[in-house]
Amino acid sequence: MLENTTEIATEAVSTATTVPTTTTVPVKVAMSLRDVAVSFNDRVAVRDATFDIAQNRVTSLIGPSGSGKTTLLRALNRLHDRTASAKVTGDILLQGTDVYRGDITLTELRSRVGMVFQRPNPFPTMSIRDNVVSGLRFSGIKKKSLLDDALETSLRSAALWDEVDNRLKAPASSLSGGQQQRLCIARALAMNPEVLLMDEPTSALDPVATLRIEELMASLKQRVTVVIVTHNMQQAARISDDCAFLLMGADRAGELIEFSTTEKIFHNPQDSRTLDYISGRFG
């Protein structure tokens, strides 16, 4: 079992899979990936992913389309389980417990590792209130005071409370796209997760709504670890603390090229392919 702390660098990293080790400060690890690979019908989609996701930081997964970013993200809380052809190998540890082979149920995992998808997906026939507390009710929580507390706390954390507090019974479909995405974030936060996965959460939003989500992520990391997939290099540079760069190999499998602090990736990458991508020479 791995220790739940590691050293996150403010400076150099020597390889793609090495956690930075110079000028270090101790940071707790939320999740660890060791030689993770995902395949479908025996075709490898992403391979050899090894890095630590630091607690209470934002980690971005960047790279061209087809490099395996979303595939890797979805493996973190076993969203490939329903795909019969999918196979995940290697180790994915949540606070030292293997999420595939350890003593953790799928329901517990999904409550501890939440997910926000690319397009807002609130339950359209449910009210704003019922959307937020739906996971809690599914988990068996029925006490109104507990549900009400979670409702307000989650909506405030998602920067949505002041916009909807007087219409909580309105259908979720009455909200704008940006509000719906923040509602989905509030729904995930209501479960009090340790890690929040976000798959291009602003790609379908306008610039104003995108800015609200980005500002929200900066505050969210005070209470939850965030892992985000983004194609927007400027966004990755603005919001993330650490960054993993993935690239499709010659066999069309995504592979981890480099992992380090976002500052290091964008200003002094170790691999020339990272520099070429960040500079816009491909992708």
C-alpha cells in the first residue's frame, strides 16, 4: 500500500512518470495511478499512466483529441464498468485503497469520487432541489433537515444559491446552460466527495458561464480535489496546479508524456513533444 503523502515540486521533474522532487513541500495524495492502461476489445486506448493526484489541488489532463484523456478520467471512478469490452489494468488507489480490487463498493466509490460531464445533465423532470439531493436520497438519507442543509451548502459551494434560492421547486430545465452545469456540480458536491472529476465542463458554455465555472474551481479546491480534462490550453494554465500531458503513440494508444506542475509544463517542459503541443505546433 502506498503512503498517502508525497512530494510535489515547485521546480523540476525528471521523467513523465516521476512526481517532482526538487524544492519540495509535503502534499497529501488523493489518488495514485500506477501503470494504468485501458483497452477496448483488446485495443489499447491509453497505457502506462503513472502519477499522483495531489489533494486539494487542480490537476488538468491535456493533449490532442484521441490521446486518452477522457478514457483515463472515466477509469478513476469505474465508469467503464458497464462497457463489456473495456478492461482496466494497473493500480488506481484512492487514499491507498485500490478502487478495482480493494475493499470499496462501487456506490461508495462514486460518492467519494464525483463526476461532472462535458454537457450539463440535470434530471430534467426533477426540480432544482430534487436534483441536488437525489444522490443523498438514493443513499437512504430522508431527514428533511439534513437534506435542506446539504442543499444550501452545495448550492452555495457551486455559486448558485443566490440565483435559485427563491425557486428551488422550479424544474432544472428552466436554468441556463451555465446554471445547469453548476447545478450538476452542486449535485456532486452534495455527496461530499473527496475528488471531483470534470470532463471538459465548460466546452458547451459561453465565455461568461465558462468564467464562472473557472472561478468556482479555484474555490472548490479548498474542499475537494479536482481533476479536469480540457482542450483549452489557456484554461489549463489559468486553473490547474499540476498537469499531465498525454499523446497518441504510433500504435494509436494514448500515453503519458510528462507530468509536473502546470508552471513547469507550460514554461520549462522536459519533453520536446510537450513544448511543441503547448506552443501550438500540433494538436
